[in-house]
Amino acid sequence: MSTAATHPPPAAEMRFRWRGVDADGVQKTGALIAPDVSTARAMLKRKKLFIVELAARGPAPRPQTRTIDVTVFTRQLASLLRAGLPLAPSLELLAQAQHSRRQGMPRIVGALARDITRGLRFSAALQRHPAQSNALYCQLVEVGEAAGALPAVLARIADDRERAAAQRAKVRAALTYPVAILLLAIAITAALLVWVVPTFKQIFDGFGAQLPAPTQFVLALSAGAARWSIPLAVVIFAAGSVVTFLLRRSEAARIRFARLSLTMPVAGPLLRTLCAARWSCALGTLLSAGTPLADAFDSLTHATGNAFFDRATVEIAARLRRGERLAAAMRAAHCFPPEVVQPVAVAEESGALDTMLIDVASLADRQVDEKIGTLSSLCEPLVIIVLGTLVGGLVIAMYLPIIQLGNVV
């Protein structure tokens, strides 16, 4: 079973302005988005409005959604299906319930409901919205439809997405805090060098004595910062713009950057374990749902969010087609930790690969949590050391001549 078949995107939706009267005779106006006039009239009719005027105002912008919107939709749909409600009415109910949020998800859910009503399978309808449902999502839904276990599969997808979102938030918080403190320390140091140190230089010029070496170094650093700060800022901005452009347009640049991120001193092992956990969990979930190993890799190309791991997935799939074992292919990719590859090799021999992959993912998740906790506990002393070294060093260097002058007097 594969989701290789592609489906055309849904028809472009239109923006409509309407004017009507409600059940109490009160005149109302508003705007809505619908695929055609008949659908727009039906949407307004459900609100018990008598339409006086309905006019198209051009194509609607593409719906924008957040990751959490898709997760909430998946959880709610699983709950409705478990309660015994058919798929199409469930989607229509969710589209109406979420419409007041003024987000793109209600439009997408409404389009899914219309596709289901026209006879399209749910997995095929989801493929028409790749920005909200990736290949892994569609593959699992397709497996759930074939096995008659769509509510359970959707609940499992929601669980995995919620766990991944919580883990991303932890990693982001653990990495953002020290980086933010480091940038703050650099900004404070630069401000002291540009605005405060020159004031001391005017005082020291009146001493007529040899300044200590630390003070001379800081004064030279201050002169360089005042002279080169603007050109350096321009160079940094230009370099950042070039890197951003390359990461957006060049697949090779994304792969190099992703590989570099996995070799960073502190964050590298954490990101490597996190990517391995996502990859193992996604593959284990597909295998446990009944997807053949060869077909499962079609849905793993973007499972980790790391371009280097994504390229490794393609290479592993090619090696499997040539007859290699999964563990050997993973070892040849040079991106999986040994504690992930070794259990996979054992599981291949015992025939319990799906269970082992999910267990490995759970173990890797715990390791990520432990590393995040360790990193968080190291942040406070790191902050003290960095700030103390930069700011304290500047203060001491500036006051050394004054202290020496006081000793002479």
C-alpha cells in the first residue's frame, strides 16, 4: 500500500460579500469564503439568514494553518468517529464548530467534507492538502481505512504529534535560553565598548603614565568596535541573508547545514538523538499498522525535520531495494547513534522490528529529556561565567589605572 498517487489540489475558493436578514428581521452584512455560489448560499442558509445580495470578490488567499490546528483537528475527528458518527458528518460538524476561529483549518475541513461526499477516500482527500497532511499522515490514514481502524489510527497520530510538539518545545527552550543570554552578553559588551570605554579613555589621557596591558587591550578593542561596528553589522546582515536564501533555495545547502547542526558540541548529540527518535517512531508506527517495509520509506522522507536524516532515509531505502538489511543500511548512513542501530539488528533476527523500533523511540525520547534537563541545569552557571567574564573583565580593566594611581598617591 502506497500513497505514491497524487491528486490535484482542490479548486480555488472565492471570497464573497453578502447582505441579508436574520430570523428577527435584523439586516446583517459580512464576508465568507466558499468554492462556489451554491455552497456560499448553503453556508448562509445554515445560519438561518435570508440572502438579499451575494457577490463574488475574487479568489480567496490560500488557507494558513498551524501545526497545533492540525493536531487538534485530528484529535477531535478521532473522538467523533469513536462515538459512532460517520466520517462526512464528522468533518462537516468540525468545519462548522471551528469556523468562528477565523483560521484556515475550517476551510480545509470543509473541503475534506465535500471531497468525501463526492466519493473520494479520506486519505486521497488529505493528499490534496500536503501543507497540512504530509506523506506519513496520509499513509497512516490509508492504512487505517483499509483495516477499518481509522479512529484508532487518528488517535495514534494525534498522540505522536502532541508528543513531538512537546519535545520540540523543550528542545527549543533548552537551546534558546543560552543563545539568548550569550547574545545579550555580547550586546552589553559592545555597548560598553562603544559608549562607556571612550569616556574612560579621556580620563586616562590626562594621567600621562603607562597604562596596564589589560586596559590597553580594552581601549584598542573599543577603538576597533567604534570604527568597525557598522561595517561588521552590515557584513553579518548580508551573510545572514545569503545563508537564508541558500537554505530556502538549495537542497545541498540545507543538507550541509543539517549535518553541521548534528556536529555542534552541545546541541549536536541532542538533535541527533531527537531525529533518531522521530525516525524510529514513524517507521515503527507504519510497520505496526501493517505497512510493508519497502513501502514505509516512501512516507519517511520528511519525518525528522532534518535534511541530512531525510537524505539518509532515501539512501537507506535504496540499499534495502538492493537486498541489504535495515541495520546495515542505517549504519552506513552515518547518522544514527549506535544505541539505535544495535537493537534494530537484533529485532531483524527475531522478527519484531515494529515493536523494537517503537521501544527504541521511547528510549531515545527519555534520553532527549535527560539531555534537556542536563543542559537546562548547566545554563545558570554558564550564564554567570559568561557575564562575569565579559562584563567583569571590562570593569577590572577600566579601574586598574585608577587603582594604581591611588597606590602611587
